[in-house]
Amino acid sequence: MYIEIVIWIEAIILSVVEGITEFLPISSTGHMTLVANLMRISQSEFVKSFEIVIQLGAIGAVAWLYRKRLTGSGAKTLWPKILVAFLPTGILGFTLYKAVKGYLIGNVTVTLLALALGGFAILYLEKVLKNKEGTVEKTGWKKMLIIGFFQSVSMIPGVSRAAATIIGGRVMGLSRREATEFSFFLAIPTMVAAAGFDLVKTRMEFSGGEYGLLAFGFVGAFVTALLTVKWFVSFVEKHNLSLFGWYRIGLAVVYWLVVR
């Protein structure tokens, strides 16, 4: 009984961490790896699948918050660009699935290194990038594809899909808010594909209790992501991302010195 309670508490913590970090430029996968290591959760196949699948809860929050833009009159222009930007990650993710899940996900050293380097990258780019006013609708297909290549780097745990996509968007001329919101939209096909592909690969061979944990994690990530996305959009309208750069570097250094 005690062990079951601990497992459910761990599921709550991981789902909240996922919901908060998925859309912030601080790496949800990296945080999940570090938190799991801190709680001494072994990186079993189910835990790795849990960490991937509950991202659907966070994606559900974005789909709900932006349902009008995603299904309204502008959707015919928006969705093709989302799918073009998704192509690099879709192709590379399918090709490198075994290597990423087998060697990178759960690797604390890789995660800490990526967090620190990503933090320095954010600090540098915030100094040199001017805040342009481009929109997704007015951005060409080639630039969308380049943003997609930026996102594909985030297959390395600790890089942050949100950070890579936002930086890519800003390099391609999007405003800070447009780049941020496009990172939300691009997460939809990316995370749905990742979770779906993982379920197929694992043949969905989970026990009834494990399916319960997945469902619970989905709801937890949905609620926390809903709140986080609203706050983050408000934040980027008034501030740059330097705070998150410093946070990433500080977290990597402290974790390496104190925990690891």
C-alpha cells in the first residue's frame, strides 16, 4: 500500500513538472530527467513512456486555449506552415528514435550540459537579436522549414523544444509573442507524433494500473500547462528570455555540484 501511494505521488510530481516546463524555454524532458533522478525513479521503459505520453496533456491545454486560432478562418494558412516546420523533427525523430530513447533520455550528464549551453545561447541571442514584428502568416515556407530544423535539435534532452523553436522563430524574423505562440502550435504535431510512435513501439503493453497512471498524469499536465501558458504569453510581452537563460545555467551548476 505504501509503495502504491509513493508511485502516485511521483506521478503527480512528474505531471506537474511536465505541465509547467513543457512550454517554457527550460526543457521539460530535462526537468523530468533531473526530478526522476532526484526521486531515485529508475528510468524503466514505462517511466520513459510516461514522460513522453503525459506531454499530450500539456498539448491538450494549448489546443483548448488556442482553439479559435487553430480552427478559425486563418487555420488554412496556419496548419500547412505548422506541418512544414514539423517535417525535420518528424523525419529525424523517426530515424533516431532508438538512439534518443536508449542513450539520451534519462542521461543526467547530457541533460545538464544541454541546459547550461542552452542558457548561454539564450543570453547571447537576447543581446544580438532585435525584436522584429513578423507574423507566422507572413513568414515564407523556407523560413518555416528552418524553424523546424531549430526545433529538431531539442531531441537532445535539456535543449528545450520551446527554447529552440522560439529562438528559431526570432532568427527568422517573428516577434517574440509570435515566436512563442508558434512554439506552442508546433508542439501539437511534434508531441502527438512522439507519443503515438512511442505507444506503437511499446505495443501499449501496460498494466491496468500503469494506464491509470498515464491518465492521471495527462490530467495533471493539462491543468498545470493551462495556467503556465497564460502566464508565459503575458511574460514575453513585457520581458525577454534572459531570466530563463540564467535559470538554466544556475540549475545545471547547482545540480551538478550538489546532487549529482
